[in-house]
Amino acid sequence: MPDVMYPEEQQQISVVCGRLYKDSNAKAVLLIGKDGQPIADSGDTASLDITSLSSLMAGNVAATGAVSKLLAEKEFTSQFHEGEKTNVHISLVKQRAILAVLFDERSSLGLVRLRVRKASEELGKIFDAVNAKAQKGNAPVIFNEITDDDIDKLFGD
């Protein structure tokens, strides 16, 4: 079954991402489907290639999942990447989505983790509401479909 979203819950997700962006003093927040499709974003995203970042982060999470299996771990639920200018905290939300927070020296990993925990709980509740609606047979809106332009941009054609 493809991931689905309803307009009301999409708006709620955008609000949660916006609050996480502000409360964690982040550069940007991305919410990505495990299939690599962008769901929502907040912050300074104009200069980011959201489609490529989403696909690569989903691949990163999938690879880390394979590593966890090789190590006989249930799953690694979060990752942290430290860069010279940008740090990235990646976490799973209800095994359905990937929450990525991009931040710099204006924030700290501790603050990001604290704020991500709260946002993940809120997002989990929203996903539960979406699942309940879908089971009742309400007509959903499919998450953003990837376009030919997105594919061209991703592969540099």
C-alpha cells in the first residue's frame, strides 16, 4: 500500500516540522517517507535539493538497517552525522518516516535530540490518525509523486 496523507494531517505535520525547526534552532527539518519521498520540510530549504537529499537519506537508513541486522540489533532508531558546517540528526518515526534535522553551531545535539523526541511523539499520533482514516476507507491523497524532472535532477540528466 502506498503511503497516504490527508490534507488535515498534512497541515498538522507541517506545523510540527515548523515547531521543531524553531525549537531546535535548526537550519532545516525534513520529513521523508521510508521510500525516499519528501513529506514535509521547514526552514532554510530553498538552497537544498530536497528530492536528492530525501532519496539519499532513505538509502542511508536502509543501509543502517542492514548493518543493525548483521550486528543482531533490532534496529538503530537514530543516526548523527557531524560535518564542518552542518550536522544531521536522523531518526525513524513509527517505522513509517524519517525525520532529519540539519543544524549548525547555533544548536547542539542534546537540544536537537530533546526536541526530536517530542516531535516524533506528535508525528506518531498523526500517523496513527492517518492509518485510522485509511482503514475506514476515506479517500486519501497520495504523498507527492516523484516526477520525471525529479528523476532527471537526481541522476544529473
